[in-house]
Amino acid sequence: MLNFFNTTEFIESLCTKYPVLRRFFCDAAPLVYANTLSLTPISKETVLVLSPNDYWALAVNLNAKSAKEAVKYAPALFDLSDQYRYEAQKIEENNYILIAYNPDEISKKLLSLSHFSLIQKVTFAQWVFAQEPRPIHLPNGKYLTTIEKIVIEMDASYINAPSSIELDEVLAHPRPFLKTVSIEGFIPAALTQKTLKTTLFILLLLLGNLVTQTLFSYQESAKFNEKMTEIRKASKLPVTSIEREAILGTLKSKETKQLHVRKVCKEVADLPVEAKIIPPPSMPVASTAPSSSVEGIILIPGSKPGEANRLLVENNASAAISSVAAVEIISFQGEGIQELNYDGNSINLTIDTRDSSAAEKLKNAITKQFNHAQINSHNTQLEVRLK
């Protein structure tokens, strides 16, 4: 079974032998190493290759069917903080390369690089150089090499320099079907060109929707005004006729409401609620001894000094009365409506019966008279709400 490297070499050989196939199979994006970004011209199609120092890599054997399933094991295998994210690459059956990276740390490094705003995609050195058998010489004097399927960066003292290859030669080699990660995965807050285009598209949709709704509302309003004009012309009514009808309708509604309140008040007045009047106790009549002094006494025509005051009514003398008149006080000592108010929607009554049996009879009478009455009973007192 051919591995990925042999398959890539086979495809590249076909592209070299048959140039027409290069457009479909070997049209790979240009690559640039992160540490040499300032030295290399780039474009929007350029893919940035991260150094092994920017991530952790681990070769594992997992009973997983795909890289998507294998990446679920990465947090437990690396045991890193929650800030890390993970990627997985399948190299053989049940063999995977897991990658862990911290987006915050990488973002700080990438933002310091020149021309970074043009980069749209990012990949890892593990995905690009894992199948290269020779050490790769970097511009900083170090080398990239593969040890136990993991790409690492090493000093020159540990590498056989004559057998190495320059980084530019490796990057110039096309990499079809290269796995990449969108730049938003590393710098979520970066305002990329794609983000701007998406935001502009959404704003244009919202603006178009707003303009369409405004246009439809204007058309509906114009149609309504035309219809109103046609109705006025057909009815031959003055312009203010509709407004007048609206005012009359409001007044009729108020009148109907007032009549309903009057009707309810009339029915309340017909309830068997009686007020027991207890006359006041008789007041003592002050004695009027004869006195020649008229101080403090008001003489009524027909009376003489020293005599009891007399009142002439229709030329007839009445019996003598005290100069201090007794006033009759009317007091509700029995059943009676203590309070009545109208809150705009219903009439509220407070009735004091001073007798629990009388309260029950009155409650039954109110329920019989008003079907929707709400009654709260408190011993001898009833609180009634009538609609």
C-alpha cells in the first residue's frame, strides 16, 4: 500500500510528464516559513508554515476511524491548559500525529511579522516536512529533521550538514492536497479581508431589507390614502366627516358606559339593604326662672321680659321651649352601605350588616341580582365588586 509520500511523488511525476494535469492536481499554493516571512514575497494565496517551536506534536496509536475522531483524545494525551487547541493527521491505519497549539501565543508572534495581513491560511511544519528524508537547512543556521515521525528543529552540531537541503528548495516543491487551518483559528479578533466582506454583505442585506420594507409601507400608505379619497368622493361627505364619525363613536361609547353604570347603581339601590335609624336620646330642657334681666335671652315677638320665650306661628302661640334647641341625629346602627366607588371599570361596595345571617342573605340576593358579582365576606361585612 502506497503511503502519503509515495502518492505525492507519483502525482508530481505525472504532473511533470503531463503538464495538462498540473492545473488539476499539482496547482499547490506557495509556502513561506514563519521565521522567513519578512524575507519572502507573499500573496493572498500564500500559506504560512509554523515552526515546530510554535506547537507540540505527538505520534500515537489510536483505535480511531478518522482524524476527527482521533482529535477527541488529544486533550487527555497532552494534558495542557484549556487555552490549547488540537489538530490530528492520519498517517497510517490507527496511527495519528496529534498537534496542540496555543492560539494566543501564536497570535502574538504572527502579528509581529511583516506582511501578515495578506496571510489567509496557516499550516504546521509537521504537515509539510514530515516526509522529507533529508535535513532542511534554515536561514537561522538550524535544521529541520524528522525523528520518529515528528518534525523538530535542531542545532547544526547534531546534523549531517552535507546531506541537507535548503529550505527554499523544499518550499518550492509543490504540495498538493496540503492540509491547512484558517487564520481565524489563530487570531479570532483579526479583522481579515474575508471578515470585512462578510460583514459588508450582511450590512447590505439588512439595508436592502430596510429599504424594501420602507417602500412597501409607503406603497400601502399611498393605496390607503387613495382608497379613502375614493370613499369620500363616492359618499359626497366633507373631508372632516370621518373624523366627526370617530368622535361621535367615542361619545356614544362613553354614553353607553355611563348608562351601564347608572343601571348598576339603580340595581344596587334596589338591594334589600336597610338602614336602621335610632333616634337620639331626649335632651333635658333648661329651666327658665323669671328674671328681670334680659342678658343672654333673645326675645321673640309676642314674649315679654321675665316670661318664657314663645314662638308665634300663623298668629298662634306655641308652647314654651328651651332657648337651646335639640337637634335630631340620624345614625346607621344596622345594615348599610359604608362605601361605594367607581374605578372606571367596576363598582366597588362595602356593606356592613352587623349580623352574619343577614350578611349571608344579602350575599345570596346580590349573587341572584348580579351574575358576575365578586363578593368577599368578612364576618358581617361584605366587599362587593360589580362590573
